[in-house]
Amino acid sequence: MVGHRTPYAAEFRAHMVELVKARRTPEELAREFEPTAQTFIN
């Protein structure tokens, strides 16, 4: 069975949303931060 990951902090998620709105690509963000590009796309 696959374990579940602790959700990201609200502040971190809000920061990621702002970066996406600022036209950063999911691939760029995945290289810089832990989540995968697919996480940002979702």
C-alpha cells in the first residue's frame, strides 16, 4: 500500500500558485522545488 504524504503548508501552496500565475512553467518549478511538474499541472 502506498503511504500518504503530509499536505504542503498553506503558505507554500499559495506561493506556488503565485509563481504559476507569474508564468513560471511546471517544469521550472519542479526543478527548483520538491513537487513534480505533474503536481503543478494538477
